[in-house]
Amino acid sequence: MLEFAILGLLQQSPMHGYELRKQLAEVLGGLRSISYGSLYPALRRMHAAGLISTDEPDRGALLPADAPALTGRRGKVVYTITAEGKERFHELVLQTGPEVYDDGGLFGVRLAFFRHTAADARLRILEGRRRTVEQQREGLRASLARTRERLDRYTLELQRHGLESVDGEVRWLSELIDTERREAGSGPPAGEQSAPPEPGTT
């Protein structure tokens, strides 16, 4: 997830580590907290793999006032995506399997860079994520039905809250899918597509 997000940001422009961390925080939002302890090892691995290059254009440049005290010279290093990095990012963008949408965190990162993803791939990822969340919803409903009589009211409310959250994500995903299909002009709205058949029909 971190490699994909870093490559996605460096696609836009070169950045030094401090700026990259700020941009990652904006992109990932509440999905994950990015510390320098996780960012710089990832950058070193990516540099060793040839996905990014580094440059120190101005050794005397001052860091931003709110940069951490121990950033040191690393804060002046500018990271740039290489041709190999662009190829790697393209490979990751093409992935549309369960590894992309089963994990909510990775799905969120992919969604943040959907502008780099082809329309048909976007639709496959959104539909896959919706199937995953619908399965989670069915599991929560079944669990609630089995244990309802044994739960105290606080635990019951907690489970209901979880179910409402999953219901909300399914609705949100369906709206995104509807929008993708309207823009592509391909087929009926997502809600109609996923509706079960009428009794007695095939």
C-alpha cells in the first residue's frame, strides 16, 4: 500500500521526504498513520529496487519550520520516480483482483489514485469491493441473528452500529458504481444489476 501511494504521488512531481509524508497523510487520511520510521525504510527499499532516484540540489536549504527536529539531511533529499518506478506503478494500477479490494486500507489507497486507472478496471475494483462488503454484511447479520438473545443491550447496539456502517459502505459503493456506469454509458444502474431475480424466473 505504501509503495503504491508513494509512486502515485511521485508520478505528479518530485518531493522531499517531509513533503512526501505530508502528501501521504492527506491521501491516506484516516486509513493509516505514516511515520518517518515507516516512510524512510520504504524509500530506501524502493531506491535500492531502482523505482525512485534521489538528489540533493541544495545542501544549505532550510527545512520547513514544523519539520521534526531529527529529520537532518534526509529532509533535503528529493525523491523522483524512475522509468522502472513508472512501470511498477502501471503494473499495480492494472491489478483488479481480490488483493486490491478485500483489504479496506488498500482499496482506499487505490481509490485515491483512481484517476490513473482505466474505467473498466475501476468498475471491476468497485464491484469486487462491494461483493466483499456484502459478504461481510451477511456474516454480521447471521451472527446477530444467532446471538441476539444472549447479548446485553450494549453489545447488541455495538453490533447494530457495525451493521449500519457496513450497510452505509454498500450504499456508497453502489453510488460510485452507478456513476461509473452512467459515465461509461454501459448498462443499468448498479442497484438494478445486483437485484435478485423474481420468484419463478430463471
